[in-house]
Amino acid sequence: MRLTTPDDLPPAVTRPDYTPSAHGVGIVHLGLGAFHKAHQAAYTDTALARSGGDWRITGVSLRSPEPAAQLAPQNGLFTLIERSATGSTARVIGSIANAFCLGPDRAAVLAALTAPTTRIVSITVTEKGYGIDRSTGGVDTAHPAIAQDLATPDAPVGVAGLLVWALNARHAAGVPPFTVLCCDNLPDNGTMLRGLLIDFARRAAPEITNHIATDVAFPSTMVDRITPAATDATLAAAEQTTGHQDAAAIETEAFSQWVIEDHFPTGRPDWESAGAMFVTDVKPYEEMKLRMLNGAHSMLAYAGFLAGCTHVSDVMENPVLNALVRRHLTAAAATLPQLEGVDFADYADALIARFSNPHLHHQTYQIAMDGTEKLPQRILAPAADALAAGQPLDPFAFAVAAWMRYTLGTTDAGDSYALRDPREDELAKLTRNQTPEAIVTNLASLPGLFPQALAQNKAFTQMITARLSIMMQHSMAQALDNELA
Ligand code: CS2
């Protein structure tokens, strides 16, 4: 039988400690993917149990019909399997009240965005979902959703278009604005989204620009929970544990972290009761996580995938790669200002343990996607700081070379794979039949990617070229051996 009620679960499965239907909706979430379900939905579930409130979630996927098709027949319920190195637990989450897909459910989504009861709109659409021009901080007019929404702002399909449309409609109706909560792995994510919306509004609805700039809160957040894409094995494990079929089940790690700027003029759930940390400045936490966790992740994904490692835990079992992950974490930590109460060496140890978790089947290929959207904040910004401070650049040069090698789209054995990067056509043009030198020069001058100081630094580009040459002329395995020789 399908999971449709929390009332009929075996004792080993944790159920919502509240009556979901007794709580109204206060949050609209854009981007109803695995990460939202493992992170914000889980925090909200705990906060509802501990402190109550009308804070359930209307989840919206902007394009894919699957999340709503899986969740709606289950009344929004789903199983969250939490796996640590030593064991697994399962809980059923009750915080999602509605699950919509923007296309077919447009009227319901727009109604939710304009409802006075909606006080927060949170977002996880991945780095590429926003349509930010990284060189200006404004909109990328070539981004499909931005282009469409600028042309027809009254029928929005993307994040910027929907939010500006909804803030405009609320303002016109005298309804206070919602708080906009970006939960993607972007630096200074609240400020970034604010800049994007202001630029979009200037072009599409100038009369609302001032309201967005002065009256709308955009708290920044650092979000963390490693969440692999669900597989058939996930669904089978959920069914075995709960005794119910669950098309929306996901697996994640036991660890989770959420650091949030406490700026919610229209209220918020009691997320601290679920372990969230409220601070006045999220930036140092964000930088630590982006540069250490995500930076090491990207490096190990490119090098590991090409060295034949399917999962992150396989990477960690390879002694050379394991040592390179540690080296990368140390180099990234050296670029960070001190953060009170946090020891970066302990944080690095914890990351090594998390990456090594053998029960989490997190694919290197999943992390490798969208490299052009991830590299700037994860690898290139710390590399630029390391350059300015005279710190070692080899770890960053190796990571960049591994990404460049990956963009070629074939393994050392000659098998091809899909790149899955929004700029893959551009990448193909710049790299096809080129020498390592030309590839480095071409990719380093891609707009919005390399900070100028790095692109123009011969020593750094030569360090990348030397490594890329070995990767292309020999193999990733050879490059790995050379790296630690
Ligand atoms: C990963 C992240 O896929 C990726 O790019 O680096 O999704 C990572 O697992 C999360 O940020 C962990 O919080």
C-alpha cells in the first residue's frame, strides 16, 4: 500500500510528532528536489513538532512534473532515510502540505505566492537555476527563463520572473512582502538574489524596484547535507522499512547544518529547535563550506570520475585521491579568515569522515555536473585569495586541470559521457581538437569564470597546463601519481 498517512507506520520509523493537517501553510518552496526534502523540509518538520505554527510548505517544481506526481498522491508525505557510517534510521516527514508543478498547476502556484499567509518563499533550484550574470551580478539575458520572463513578465516561468511578479502583485494588493530565502550553494546567496531581482525588476517592472530594494528581506544562508539522487534501491529500502510504497523516498547522511541570517520581518518557524544556527553574518560559514566541502567535492568528482571511481566513498578508498582531498581541504582552509568557535582542522576531519561514509551512494558524476556554475565560488575564488596571499596554488591548479580534462567528455578508455553543463556547447567549441595550452587559455578567458588576476597569472596557468598535459597525454591515474610524487 502506498504511503498516504503517518498513522500506520512500524515503531522503528519516526513519524511526525504533530498532526500535519492541523497546521496551515506559511512557506512556498521553489525547487522541490531531493535536497529540499532532506534539508529544509526536515528542519520544518521538527520545528512544527516542537513549536507548532502555520508553517507547512507548498512545494513547487518549476519544470519537472515528477516531484509533484510522487508527492501529491501521498499527501506530501515521504520517507527520509538517514545513513551514518554506523547505521540507518528512517523518518516520515509531514511538513509538505502541497506539491505542485508550475506548468499544470500554474493558478495554484500563483495563488500560493500571493496569499497573505505565505510569509517565506524559500528556493533550491541549483546554481544554474537563477540566471545570474556572474560578471555583473545582474540577470543573464541569455538564460532561457530570464529571456522568456523579460519578454512576458505577466506569465513568469523562472525564479526571478515569479518572485518579481508575486512581490508586485502583493504590493498592489497591500499585502506585506514575503521573505526570500535562497538555499543554494552560492556565495552571499541572499544578497546575490536581491541583486538579481532588482536588476530583473528594473527591466520588467521598474515601478516595483524600490519596494524590492527597501522592503524585502533576503537573509543569506549556509545549507549543508549530502543528499544523493534517489535510486530504485532507495525506494526499495523505504518500502522495506515502512511497509509502504513510497515514490518520493530519499536517502541522505545523518549530518546536517543550516546557518541563517536572522532577518525575517514576517516571522519564521522555530528552526533553531531543529538545530539551525541563527547568526548576524553567514558569510564566513558559507565560505568555509563552499571552499572546503564543495571545493573538495568538485575536485574529487572530476579526478575521481576519470580515475574510475563511481562513488565518493570509492574515491576516499583510493590512498592517492584520499591524500589529495586532504591536501585540498588544507589549502582551502588556509584562504579563510578565522571563524570563532570553528577549528578548520576538525571541520576537515569531519568532512573526510562524511565523504568516506560507505552507506551513502553519492555519485561523482552527479557532483561533476554544472562545473562552470560551481568552479568560481568553490575553486577559483579561494585560488585567487591564495595567489594574493602567496600560499600554495598546486591544489587549486590540480582541481582546475581535472575539471578541464573532464570537459573533454571522454574517459581515458575513450568512452564518452554527457557533460551536463549549461555552457557545454561553448565548452565543446573551445576545447575540441585543441592542445592543452590552448584549452587552458580558452577556458581561462570564458566570461564570468576566472577572476582576472588568476587568468593573467602565467605561473598559475602553467601549473594547470602541466597537469592537463599529463592527464590528456597519459591518464588521470598518471596525473594522480605525479601529483603526490
Ligand atoms: C555537491 C553538493 O553536487 C554537488 O555539487 O558538492 O550538492 C553537496 O553535496 C552539498 O552542498 C552538501 O551540502
